[in-house]
Amino acid sequence: MNNRSIHWWSGAFLILLQVFAGAFLLWNSKQQDLTTTEILVVISALVAGSASIHLFANRIQWNMMGRAIEAARRFGRGDLRDRIQPPGFADHNKLADALNRMAGRLDDRMRDMRTHQLEQQAIMESIAAAIIAVDHEQHILNSNEASSSILGLLPEDRGRKLGEVLREPELLGFVTDGLARDDDLNRDIRIYRRGGREINAIGHPIMDSESGDRVGLVILLDDVTRIRKLESMRTDFASNVSHELKTPITSVRGYAETMLEEGLDEDTKRKCIQVIYRNTERISNIIADLLELSKLEHADEVDPERLEHVDAEAMFTRMKSLHEDLASTRDMKTHIDVDQDLAIQVEVRLIEQALSNLYQNALRYAAEGTTITLAAHRLPHRQIELQVKDEGPGISPEHQKRLFERFYRVDRARSREMGGTGLGLAIVKHIALHHGGEANVSSEVGSGSVFRILLPER
């Protein structure tokens, strides 16, 4: 039933009511005389009934329209959970059906948008690099979790200007430059948060698909601090290796050229051969240490099947006996201090190599006639400490920080004179790491040094 039907039926009902009232008055006028008052009462009742019927019809119509309007407002607010129940009248049924179809399409589109947003956010969060989107006025539109760890951005910072949230001049300058371009911008910058970090920044403009205007910028920030540090270390390493090998090679070449000269006496030839031998041995030692260090750096943690139980005191005794000639030459004594029945589970060859490096350094660089202490003790938290303590000149704090770096020497001239390769302490550090432990040093100038290897007790 439509709106016209409502009004047609209400009009027909009024006509019937009027016909009935007229017939009633005619019949009563024949039966008995009616007073004016009675006639007015009947007419008033007729008018009141007609008005009531008309108001009732309009009320039905407006109730139906009111429900439709309220539903449309609810849909407009995004509340699409309920639908309009068809009222039973044709026109209103069509309106309700149209509104319900509209609500269904809106619900589907909003669900698709939410799914798309969740997918985009999941992709952004899965990327290790920081991602920030800003508009043309540098207001933050979106960011991922990595931007929080690298820059300290928080979800509640969205909508704020980037310059209000961050105090990073190089980054802000990069964003300003990126917003002024129509193509990508790639630049290495430095941020000063967390002690300073090297960042590779890429800016990609956000373009309006209809007008083609630039409306913002997507910024990708990749923390390359570790990569740059490794590149620097590799460069330094290559430079150090070249420098370390250049000296003995030059010496070998010079003395070999000398031996090619005619008329050399036997003593001169012998001296040349000795120098050549010492320098080739030095080159051989450097190459051997480099190979050992490379093997340790690329090795996984020690294989449990290669671990052996070894008595700490017996290991120190063997090491003392092995270097007895060097100790005797410099009139140095060795004291062994080991906890009773202390056995360690290690890859014996590597640990003996590490301790031997430390022991030889102490024998070479400590003052003659002093005592070296080889110690092994159990520590709390299931750790074992191996110590090599000397009574040498000590090491200043600025050198202690870099002592375990490759080719780092406190006294370069004396180290080469003693035949050191500059890799011994780096090998010690990596052997300790290979066993899941660490190596460190404590020292005071004039009071000697203590080198330690800390190992987990297995």
C-alpha cells in the first residue's frame, strides 16, 4: 500500500461517513422532529471524525518517514549494524529497501577499507626500516613501529608537525628538500638520538592522483650504523695488514738485493740471511694469525662434542714448561694459583692458545726479574675466571678500551721488536667469545695488569 492508497481509503471512508450521517438525519427527520441542537451535534461529530481520520492517516505517513530519516542519519554516522524494517506500504517499502541496500554497500566498502588499512599497517610494521609519511606542511600522517625505536616517534604524535616532535636538523633538512622535489631523494644523514647513528634516508613524493600535485612525502630511514662501522673496520683492516706486511717485505727485498751483489764476505751474507729469515718468519706468523682470526670470526659457538675436561692446574703447568726458556732468559718467575680440583670443559687447543698469547705477552713486556701469576677460580653464577697477572708497567685507560682490536699496539716499536703480530689479543677475545665467554683487562699505570678470560661453567 502506497501514500495515495492511504489518502484514497481515508477519503472514501469520510464519504461513506457523510452518506451515513445524511441518511441518519433524513430517517430521524421522518420519525421525529429534530431540534437545531441535535443537528449541530451530529454535524460536529461528523467533522471531528473526519479530522481524526485525516490526522491518523498523516500520522502513519509521518511515522514511516521519521523512521526512514532516523535510519539515514544513523547510516551517515557510520552505524550500519541495523536495517530498516519494511513498514508494509509500497512507497515506504521501496524507500526502506533503497536505504538498506545503501547501508549494505557502505558496510562492505568500510570493511574493505579496514582490511586494506590493516594489511598496509602489517606491511609497514614488518619492515625493519623506519617509515614516516608527512603532508606538504610536514604534519605526521603515519609511522611504523621501527620509527619509534629509531627516532622515538609515538602513535599520539600523528597530526603534529615533525619539527615539533624531533630535534634532528639533518633529518628535517632532508624532509624539506624532499618536499621541494618531484623525484626520489636518497641521502646519508646522521641523527643524534641514542649516541648518534648513521641513517640512509630515502624520500618518495606523495602525488594527488587527480591533479598530479605533490601533497606529501614518504620517508624511509634505514639504520646503517653497523654497516658503516664494518666498512670502516674493513678499510682499516686492509690498511693495517698492508702496513704490517710492508715492513718485513721491504726488509727481505733490500737484503736479498744486497746478497745479489758480488764480492760479499761470508759474515755479511750470513747477516743478510738471518734478517731475511726473521722477516719471512714474521710474515708467516702474521698470515697464520690472520687465518686463525678469520676462522674464529666465522665460526659458530663451540661444538659440545669438541669440548674436553681439562685440569686447570695441569694446563698451566704445561704452559709454564713450554715457555721456560723465555722466562729464564728474562729471569722471571711464574706462580700458579688454582682452586682445588678445578677442571674446565673447553676446546683445549684454543684455550691453551689464548692463555699462551697472554703469558708470552707478560713474559715479553713485564720488567725483568718480576713474577707472573697464572690463576683459575670459580666465580658466582657458574662462571670460571682464568687470569694472567703481571708486574709490568701497566696500561693507561685510553689504551685499555682498544687493546683487543686487531693490530692495536700500545708501543708499536717495541711490539715489532719483540716479534708480535698485533693480532694476539684479538685472537684471545674471539676464542673467549667462541666459548660463550668474554675477555677483559684491568690495569693501572705502574702497578701491572690482569688479563682475564671468563668462561661459563659447563
